[in-house]
Amino acid sequence: MSFSSLGLAPSLLNAVTEIGYTEPTAIQSAAIPAALRGEDVLGSAQTGSGKTAAFALPMLNALLAKRNAPGGKDGARGLHGLVLVPTRELAAQVGEAIRVLVQHLPVPLKVSIVFGGVSINPQMMALRGGADIVVATPGRLLDLIEHNALDISSTATLVLDEADRLLDMGFTEEIGRILALLPARRQNLFFSATFPSAVQTLAHHLLRNPVRVEAASAPQHEPDIAQRAIEVDAVRRQVLLKHLIKENKWSRVLVFVATKYASEHVSEKLRRNGIRAEAFHGDFSQGARTEVLADFKNARLQVLVATDVAARGIDIAELPVVVNFDLPRAPAEYTHRIGRTGRAGKSGIAVSFVSADTEAHFRLIENRLGIRVPREQVEGFEPVEAAPVPHPATDIVNGGIKGKRKSKKDKLREAAAAAASE
């Protein structure tokens, strides 16, 4: 199949040719014709499948038709397309991809990219005079609406990109508020890599008779990740981390910690021992985040010590090692963490530090995931601490694992689903 067979406007066909697109990907071939017909789309697509063009091209096609209609060029600029994404990095990536397409069109179209972590004032200034397409993270979008910098009441197309991550990162409440501000009559394009129950519920309430499309990707192989669980006393984790990095000559390591303080503390200790390390947490400005990520991706940094929230935007194809300095709270977080390595057909190593205090917690993670990671010890770092005695009222230590009771995120998701169904 070629792009010319999808029904796109001639100017868009010229644009994709000039950019260098040769033939549509599976998700583009399936989604674009349905979106061009004005139907809602429910797409299952992984990162790298070409889904940005799958929703951007139909949006731009409709915008060109609107501008070319009688009086279209003279009318006030109202928001046509709204793209919601979970992270700053993804907002920049998606927005820039759409801008590249727009640069090759004969009609000037305005694409605005907005996200938190930076000053809101330049974004408010950029939105003066309106925008044709806005790519946004939910929180910053609501901030701009509250500042009267943006009106979404006439939006023609809503795109939810990486819907599973939007919900996983706790944006359910914000999405509910945004949906309440959008017009009832609009087109919805919904893309997600996975479809847990919360995503299915949101899709059910958001979409109207959607066309279901799925990228016919190549067969997925289990990533080659060697999982290790090293027993060590909590107070000796820092020294063990330094030892492992130097002994194994690890070129790049992503270290996960539980708090911003730990991120700063661990990275500082590593730097004192001659290891190029930096902290990475939610307090970083967008400029600092971009700089640190670039240094890590280009191997100018050897170690990145990150919290879970900050690490959401990290996507490095050839990351050899991940270390759980602090164990994750939930099994899903463990899976997300170790999944940062072993990508693009490369092998990877995932190391978890397990102390006497956290052994029971790690065992619960293993049970929930149906895995067993053999415990090992490193010579010179053998643990001496004994495991604490469990409280008589429970068989788990330190409050157990996330998932036994409804979390705040789960409650927010249920509330948003209930509001959407009314």
C-alpha cells in the first residue's frame, strides 16, 4: 500500500514525499482511512510504529480542507486538534514531528507544544492569536485554560496518545476535567500500547463506535534481560554499587531510587569516587532534564540516578544495565524499570539490591510476577543484618506491596469513569 491510496490531500502527499516517507506503516495504513472518514479510532500501537503520523496526517488533512473552504482563511483561528500525551519528552517529540509535516504544507498552520516543568508565561505568549493544533500534557493544559490562554470548547479532534501511560501516571482526574470542557461532537483518536481494565473503561466511555486498528508488528521476542538479586545490608548498597560499576566496567547504568534526596545523595557519592554520575528527579527544570538526558544518551554520563516519575521520559535503545538501588513499590514498576534494558535486540542486566528489611517485599514482587530471581552475594559485601520479625497482624513487612487496597489513582479512575458515563 502507498500513501497515495489512503485518500490524503495532494499537498499532504507532497509533504510526506519531501520528508522521505516511502510507504505507510501498518498502523498508518489501518488508521488513516478511518480517521479521514471522521470515525473514532481505537488503535493498539507500540512506540516506533509510526502512530504519530497515523493521527497527525488525518488532522492536517481536515485542517487543510477547512482552510481551503470559502472564507476558511479569513475566519478566526480556533483549536482544531488537541493531542494529550503523558510526558514532556513525548510532547516535544510528537509536536516536533507534526511541525515537520506542517513546514512542507502550502498553508501556514500553527502547532503549539505545552508542558509543565517550565515557565507558563512563554507558552501563554505563544498561544496569543490561537493555535490550530496543541500537543499538551494534561496538567499544563488545564493551567493554560485556567489562565484563559486557551479555549478547547470547539476542538474538532481529540487524540489520546499512550493512553495507558496517561492513566498509569495518575492523570485520570485531569483527563476527566478536560473531557468536560470539550465539545460533545468531536472525533476521538485513542492509541495505547496496552489495554488494562482502566484503559478499556476510558476507551468505552470516550469512543463512539470506534474502528479498531492494530499494528501488525513483527513477532515480539522476550527481551534478553539477565535478572540478578544481590543480598546486601542497606547501609552498604552505595559501596556495592560503586564496586559493581568499576569491577564490571559498566559503560552506562540507570539506577532507580525511591526519593529525590536519594537521587542527589547517591549521585554525589559516585562522583566523589570518580564516576560520572548525575541525579534525575521531578524538581529538574525542562532545560536541566534535556541536558542531563542528552549527556546520558551520548555517554558523557556513565550513571543516571533517577526516581520513577522522572525516568518516565527515558528511552534509550542500548542501555546495558539497570540497578534497583531501592526496590520498586509495585510489580508493574519492577517490570517498567527492568524493561529499560534489553531493548532493540540487545541483551541487558537488571540488578536488584535486596536487604534483610526488603527480602519479604521482593518475594511478593516475584510472586505477583510469577518469577524467581536467585539470590546471590558478592564477596566482601555479605550481609550481616537479620530479617525483622513480621507483625502478628500481617505476614508482610513494612506495609506490603501496592495493590492490596485501592490506590488514590484507582479511586480517581473510577470517579472519572463514572462522570463520563453520566
